[in-house]
Amino acid sequence: MMKYGIVAFPSKKLQDIANTYRKRYDSHYSKITPHLTLKEAFVAEENEISHISQTIASIAENHAPLNIHASKVSSFFPTTNVIYFKVEPTDQLNKLQLELQKN
């Protein structure tokens, strides 16, 4: 069994902006690319991954590319040194997350 998560990668421009902060504050800067978590970590068997990948591809086909708006920068300090951009919720993002959660 392995842990998996589902993420979306923002534009290069937004990743570059995030990385300017992360270089200073995030010890995992070089290990984790800036991303938007769509489904938190879950456990799956290796033989399930093909089916999961097909399901995600099918869901993605039904959605336009994400249009996100990041409104502020914050952190989870003092719990962790993770820095995040607050992404404003949209109907598009909510629908995508709901579909991913139920599958």
C-alpha cells in the first residue's frame, strides 16, 4: 500500500511567486513543487492505480482548466513551516473537488 494525493499545479508565474516566499521560510522548498491539493492523502494498492488514474482522467475531461485567484499568503505556523496562498473558492473548483472526493 502507498499514500497518494491529487493535486493541481498552478501556472509557472504563480509557482515562481510562491517559491520566492518558500525559499526563505519552507524547509521543503526543494522537495515539493507548489500545488493546490484537490484530494488529501489516501491509501491505495498498486493494482488500483490504473483504475484511479482512469477515473481522474475522466473527471478532468469534464472540467475546463482551473481558473484560480490567490488572494493572500499565510502559513500554518507554529504547527508547521508550510506557506500557502489562500485560493478563493469558485463553483468550478468546488465541483471538481466534490467529484474527486466521491470517487
